[in-house]
Amino acid sequence: MAIFLTKDSKVIVQGMTGATGMKHTKLMLADGTNIVGGVNPRKAGTSVDFDGTEVPVFGSVAEAMEKTGADVSVLFVPPAFAKAAVVEAIDAGIPLAVVITEGIAVHDSAAFWAYAGSKGNKTRIIGPNCPGLITPGQSNAGIIPGDITKPGRIGLVSKSGTLTYQMMYELRDIGFSSAVGIGGDPVIGTTHIDALAAFEADPETDLIVMIGEIGGDAEERAADYIAKNVTKPVVGYVAGFTAPEGKTMGHAGAIVSGSSGTAAAKKEALEAAGVKVGKTPTETAKLAREILGG
């Protein structure tokens, strides 16, 4: 099983013909992702050869969906054009849009998030400023390295890209049902809670690892949700225990003001909900291993 992404997912890449899009399309194909097209209005009707795999380029998301049956788009579009690209994906009605782009203006993210809602949330947005998601052995939509783990019983949801990779590597012998990097910007589409709900419903996910970080109250809200709705064991890690107050750290959403948004407050809320929280990623992986008897 998997959440949001399976071997049957048909993936298109908005921005495929740019340098970053080309690089990661090649890697996604190597991981077995069924990439059925790219989108670039200026190069519509052409195709790109990825080591013998010809991927056609379409003029719009709507055309790509019509011609290929695509149901996932991965966006490698520069920040200035990202809002228009996401709105195009929403207008086309694609079920999943994975926005990798970093540095999108918060008001642009808020605008396309609200636009998706106005259209009935038919398009699930993951990101922006995220590594995407992977269902090992089936499909990879984004920039998560595909060779650091295997299919298994753990579901992972994380604000941090690099900590996603580290946790997958630490628990590579057990493996993952799916791993979702939701991004660390102040406004994101899919949240910890959305992923927790999906993993709770997935019969082949036995344990959930949740990685948060300082700033905002997403982890506190997730803790409340876990206490009321999640029956599976959850282990957690919160990045940023040593972060100085009032300074943005890496992600645009990772800023602490007073006692709000601190790692300690988040750890306390999670533990009150029954989540075992590690002080380091390695300790968190050890907690997961103990629960699963590995």
C-alpha cells in the first residue's frame, strides 16, 4: 500500500525542460516513476530523450492530462512563475500537485492554496519548498533519493527535506510504505495531519514517524489530532532545540517568538499525546526500531 502515490500514478513534470527539471526527471525515471510527459508551452510538440526513454512535451497541463491520463504533476518552476503554474494545474483538475520550488512568495502560496479550496480541493498540493514524496519500489515524485531505503512498514511525514533522507537511511533495513516531505514554509498544502490521517487508514503502515521543526503551531495541532484519532504508534522528532529566539532558521516558517513555536513546547505537546519523541534523529529511529521489535 501507499499514500497519495502508487506504481499506477501517471506523472507529468511542469518545468521538465529546465536544468533542474531535466536532472530530477532522469532520477525519477530511474526510480521507476511512470513519467508520461512534461509541460512547457514554448516546447510543445517536442520530446526529450532520457537515456532511451522519450518523454513528450505538452503545451499545458490540461493537454497533458487529456493525452496521457496524468494524475500527478511535479513542479520545477522558478518562484516568479510558480503561482501561475500551480493555478494551471488546479484549473486542469489534476489530483496531486507536488510543488518542489523554494522561495515562492508567501502571498503567492496563500493565493494558490486558497484557489485550490475555492475549486473544492480537487487538487491536493504538497509543498511548496519540499522534497516531494516517495513510495519506495513504486514511484517517486520529487527529489528524494530513491536508493536510500526499501518498501516497508513505516510511514514518514516531515517538514524537513534533509531529515526526511536521514530518517529513511537510519531505518532503511525496515523500510517505508511512503515518505512525504510537506515543506517548511509558513503556508503549505498538505499538512502533518493530512498525512497522519492517510497513514492511519493505510493497512500496511504499522508505525508513523513525524518530523517537525520550530515555528508555528503545526506540531501542536498534529499532537491534538493524534490524541483523538490515531491508533498506530507515532514517534517524533522536532528540529531546532538550539535555535536562537527571533531568528529565521533555514525554512521561512522556522522562527521562534517568545515561548511560541519552540522545540521544547512541541516536544511536550507530542509527548502528552502519547508520541515518543527523540532528542536526535538517530534516537528517534531507535525508538521506532524498539516499537517494531527491530
